[in-house]
Amino acid sequence: MANLQEGVLERSQMFFYAGRPRGDAFFYPLSAGHFYCDSRYRVERARFDSVLLVFVARGGFSFLADGQEQTAKKGEIAGVDCFGPHAYYTKTSFEGYWLHVAGANTREIFAELTDRFGPVVRAGELAGRQLRELYDALRRGAGAGEMEM
């Protein structure tokens, strides 16, 4: 992958959903990636109308949630609300699979989940594998009907 952003290492990959999402869908994928990053990696935006899910394979993934810094470590999944101002980064290095999702009630579902479980959860092998499989489906160019979310 051509390095589109400082701190994202060359062997990283990123893919975009090419299907046509229905406006009333609960949620659908926007983009996904498998990133290898160094300490220069940092994203700050005013908004990106989606929720970001990140499975950490190695290192640490830090982000701001309600003004508090959170860090997900190996084997954990971080959830970042990108509907408003947000920032995420790594302080040292990071390898992870990520997925931006959007949809009619994505923000509400995300709020319910983070109220119950917090913004960082221990993934377990099944959850990590499922996020990697969604990434692989986008990489292959699978349509929404081929992906089970």
C-alpha cells in the first residue's frame, strides 16, 4: 500500500466497501484495514460519521473516549465514536485489524454497547477472528450479502 498517512507502515492494507448500502440498514461496513504503525501514527478529525472497531494484534492502540485516554492492548477490541471530534494513535507501535461501520442506528447501538461494556473489551479469539474475517471479506470485494456482521 502506498503510505497515505504518516506512521502507517508500507505492508499495511486498507479497503473500501464498494457496495451500495441501504439508508435504513442498521449498520454496514465503510472501510477496513490491517495496519502496522509506528509512533508517528495519529488521526484527529472533527467527525467521520461512523464507529471504528479495532482489534489489536500487537502493541497498543490509544484513543480519546469522553475526554479520557483509553488504550487497548493485544487481544482487545477498541470502539471509537467517530461521529464527533475524535483522536486515535499509538504511543509506541501497533498492529491491528480495523473496521469503520455506519448505518441508521450505528451510534445508538455503539452507545448501548459502550455503556454496558466500556470502550475497550477483551476480545477473545472468536471476536478477533470475526473482525479479521470481515476485513478479509472487504479485501476480496465481497458484497453485503456475502458478509455476516
